Amino acid sequence: MKVLITTLGRSHFIQLASSLIAAGVDAYLLQGWIVKNAQKSWFVRMAMKLLGRGESFVYGMSKRETPELSGRNIGDFGAEFVQAVLERTIGRVNSWWWNWSVKMGFKLHGWKMARMLKRARYDIIHVKSGLGRGGCIRVAKARKVKVLVDHGAGAPEFIAETVGNKKLRPSSYWWSVQEDCDEADLLLVNSDWVKETFLMY
């Protein structure tokens, strides 16, 4: 069984992929920017200052690699870079542009994953909700690949209404997240509370 796991940035997906590989699963991880020896990288230090982040940024970057991931860890600097630049420039204008910035980063990452699915055979893809845009889930379904979407926040409609105080609309980043959740063969949530918010809708 060959599994492709995707995320963008530091998250539990890195530990998930490492654990699956250690258990003997033929798993690969597509994530954001990967830097060899992040603690010593001047480029990471420069990015830390430009982004206004502290030492935790360097620490987080160093956690993106584990011994188990050697040869199975695929970076996507482009999508993470584009998203970070857009969020910190036009994304500061208003919420519409922030949502658009996040969606662009997620779509770029989804395009890369779709290309990977076309080049190699996988049995399962494990997708962080929102990253299935850019044709990723469509390509997976066409190739009979099972799609597991991993969602760690409340249901998108719940978030839009309670946090954003408005109805969920296509312009929202959460709309893309909802589409992934709808198209999944299996939706994995991380708590009973998240499950209840989905059942509410």
C-alpha cells in the first residue's frame, strides 16, 4: 500500500508520516519549505526576521525532517512562499484579500500534489483539508485513489457563522475547506466537538 500525505507548514502530519513509515507503510510526505540544518541556515534566519517571527520559527523548521522521512520527504517551497508573501502584503488590506491569499497558496500546493498523482501510483492520499483544491482530489478520484481528508477545526459553516459572523461564501478560504470535506471518501476529525459541528449542518 502506497500512501501520499500532504500538508503545508508545520503540523502533526510530519509525525504521522514518520510513524507510518516506522510501522512499515510505504508512505511519502509532501509539505512546505524543507531546509537542511535549519538551525544553521542563514536563509531561515533571514526569513525569521522578515516574517517577524522568533526562535520558534527556526525550531519549527528543524522539525520538518525526521530520520524516517529520509528520501520520502518532498518540499513545496513555492506554495508556502507565495502564500506567505500574499498574506503579508495584499492579505493585510481586508479579509477578502486574506482569504484569496490563503486559497492561492493552497491551490498551488494542490496542483503539485495532482502532478505527483499523475506521475506515480498511490493507493491512498491523506490530505489536510483545503489542500485538495487545484485538481488534487479530482485527479485522485479519476485514478481510483482513496481520499482521506483530515480536518482539525470546527465545520467550515460553523467557523464562518460563529467566528466570521456571516454565511459561508465562495470567496472564503473556508469554502475550499468545505469542498475537500464534501469530496472525501473518509473525513477524519480530531475530536467529538468537531464531529458535532459537522452534524449540526
